[in-house]
Amino acid sequence: MRRSLCRSLEASTSALKLPAPSAVRISRSTPKRWHSTAEPAPRPITLLRQLLASRPPLSPSSSSSAADAGADEAPLHRIVAYARVVRSHRNVTFISLADGSLPGNETLQGVYRSSSSSSSLPDHQQLAPGVGLELTGRLKPSRGRGQAYELDIEHLKVTAPVDAATYPIPLTSSSTPASNDLLRKYAHLRPREARHAAVLRARSAFEKAISDWFWDAGFSRVAAPILTSSDCEGGGEVFRVEQDQGEEAGPTTPFFSSATPAFLTVSSQLHLEALAMGLGRVWTCGPSFRAEGSATNRHLCEFWMIEAEQLTSSSGPAALHEVMQTTQGVVQAAMHFALHHEQTRKDLEMLWQGHEATLQELESVASSSSGPWPTMTYTDAVSLLESEGRQLDEPPPAWGQSLSSSHERWLAQHVASGPLFITDYPSGLKPFYMRANENQGPEERRTVACFDLVVPRLGELVGGSLREERLDRLEAQPAALDWYAKDLRRYGCIPHGGFGLGLERLVGWLTNTDNLRDVASFPRTKGPLRY
Ligand SMILES: NC(=O)C[C@H](N)C(=O)O
């Protein structure tokens, strides 16, 4: 990573050394350029992260005089950043610079010295915390304590003033962060807050790691439709989609002229199953929509789901293990990458400050040497909850009832001290597409080949199953699913299975963010839709 940043920095600094392009006569066949060829091309912006990645190692003898001597030889960079904190003294002003590229609470100290800068310093009022700046400067070893390097500012311009009197979030240093309630009210301003930015960067890192893991495991990433004709889960919590015909329009024919209405997808699973029959192993990451009325901190109306489908080499319990292995691989890949990537690790360290023991627990969960995660059947889980009833926050479930989120958390913590697969739920609790288990007891104790992955502090993170591939078992399904139940099953349906992992839940779990409204950049929940 460091090397590739250096490479891109080299590219940008070598661009800096190029002479201004001389005027080129534009003939008809020359593609049009955005800026006149007589003007010099704007210098590329260097991200603070790139700048720091390019710093030479400090020798133990680095001193302020060495710093002075080296300063002029260091390349000149153009930076666009926010001022986080400004401290002005008589001849020198210190500005903590942030541009979103540095991890955690880190900033780069910019130093403006009236003796060596070529522009005059904007007045105190203008140079308030929160303003956007454009500056040029050279990176050099710091004279002060607290940072190894600082930016010696040559030229500074306030390009984006801030109306500090009305700014709704305290413009102080990030050591006194604003409350989550306040930040939620200003979702359009909160990406500037160190904590929220760290959560979003961590999410980006998880997605990169998951994508790489799937690629290496032979899964093709596919795009599934957002507009669908079926409610995959059968839960009925769907958003219906209609063409907006304006207020005055009378009754018109629906945009999609099929018998069934159009919905926003609740899950891509059925489409992924069709795609898996052609490609073997597929995955997708896209938005899912549920008209979720309950206002818990674990539900959003719009959330992103990582979903995968794979052909399995058998159809019994061993096949379910194949799907669970994939699930574990994906979750561990996200964790492992984030914990070992220098920048993301720093973000996580800031997010887990004060809870270092939990971060350590996550580290051992991420390690592939920990072997397969523990597995327990739903029936055993219910018996255990019954026998441990006094330890629980709420009464244990009877066989056939759902496990509550607090039951799931308790099981993960007490049975596994980490992730736990709970398998073989009663068929009455699960959707129609899950594969019925063989050798079952009485009708009312029927189970399906499925699993939920539950984890401490959160509860359910992933739900998956083998899919019912036998036509006769699916034939009772509604006509709308003809393509799925009949065609896919009668034209060569290799046993297969898959899962769905709620991305916001994963991010919340790994970034110490309990409320998913603080994970999604613009969360959607029942109630007013501001953005
Ligand atoms: N792809 C999946 O297995 C996810 C599942 N359909 C769900 O929505 O929970």
C-alpha cells in the first residue's frame, strides 16, 4: 500500500517538475481540452495521506537546523484541506490540517511563518476552524514536539469560508466530539466529523477486502435488479414502485404492464440463484429495501447487503458447511484486512478507544488459525436457553418461536465467545425457499437446512441456507414465482446455497457503532425523509 502511494506521489511530483506546456495549435482533429493551452495546467492536489507516505525516514540526528537545511529541497505540494484548529502567535501560526485522507483523529500541522511565506496571512476572523484552504508548502521534519513532520506553508488562501456563528456542530477539536443525536440531525455535515469519517473509511476497506476475497475464491460479482416483481422473503414489507404521473394525471396504465406490481428489491437471492446456475459462484453487493416499521437501532429501510450463491457438492449437512465456510471466509477477510492495514487499523483504534479488549477479541476472531466457528442447532440453542433461563434478559423461547436479538447475543457470548452458527431452524420461521431437512420427526417439528450467524454485542449478522432444489417441494408456490420455482428447478437445478450479510451490521459491529443510523451516511427509517 505504502509503495503504491509513493508511486502515485512520484507521478504527481514529477508532474510538478514539468515545464508549463507550451501553446499548442488546436487542429480540427485534436480533442478539445478543458483549459486553454496557453494557461499552465493546474498543479495536482496532493492528499495529506500521500504526502505523509512520501516522507523520508527521520535519522536520529534530525534537528531543527537539518530541518531548515532540508526544507527547500523538499518538493512543493499543493494541498486542499480544512483547518481543524488554528493557533496564532506573533510571527507564526499553526493550523491543524485535515482533508479526510488521514486516519482517526490525525491531522497534519501546517506552519505559517510570516518571515518565509510568500502570501500574507488572512485575518484571524477569516482563518477560523472549519474553513477550507488551498495552500502550497513543503513537508519537513517538525521543530515542535507531538509530530514528526509538519508542512512549511509557502502560500495560503482561504477558499471556503465558514459561517461559524450558525454552524450547528461545535467547531472544536475532535477530542470533544458532538453527540450522535446532534450529528444525526445534520447527516449532510457529519462526514466532516472524525468519527463518522472513520466509520465510512472502514466500510470502504471492508468492501475492498470482501471483493478481493470473493475474486480469489472464484466468485463472479454480478448486478441484480433493484426493481423486482416478487417479494423474495415473503415478509410483505415491500416498497411498491409506480411512475410519478404528476398531481393532475387521471388513471393510466401502469408502467410495467405485468399482472404483479413492481417493488424495490428486498433481496437479490432469487436472481442470484438463476445466475449461479450459469456461473457457479456469484455474489453481489447492493441496496435492499424493507418497509420496516420498527424503530430499533439494528434496522434501516434501505440497507446494503452482500449476498452470495454457490453450487454445492452435496445437499446434506456437508453442503450447509460449504456455505458456512464461505460466510466465515468473507467475514474474516473483512476483519483481517482492516486490522492489518495501517490506516484502517488506526481508524479502528480510534473508534475502539477505551474498549481495547474488544478490539483484541476481534483480532483473534479474524485469525484464520482459529479454525471453523462453532455450530449449534436451533433445537439445542432453545434447550440451552431454557436451562439457563435465569441468566437471560427475557424469557427463553419455546421451540418454534424466534430467537430474540438478546437471546442471539447471549448465545454468541456464552457458547462461543465469538461468532456462532445456529442451524436448522423450524420451517415455520423461515421463507419458502429453504431446503427441507430429511429424516424429520413429526410435522410440527420440521426444520430446514439453514443457519444464522450470530455475534456478541449485535445478534444476527448473516442469514443463509441451502435452497430447495426439488420441484415437487416448491410446486405449491404462487404463480408469480413460475420462473423461479418451476423453470429453474426443472431445467437442471444443481444443489446450491447462499447467504445474505447486512453490510451496515458488519460495519457497526466492527467499528463500535451500535446504531445503524450512525453507519449509513444518509440513513432511511420510517418518518420524514429529509435528504
Ligand atoms: N441472500 C440471502 O440468503 C439473504 C436472504 N434472502 C435474506 O434476505 O435474508
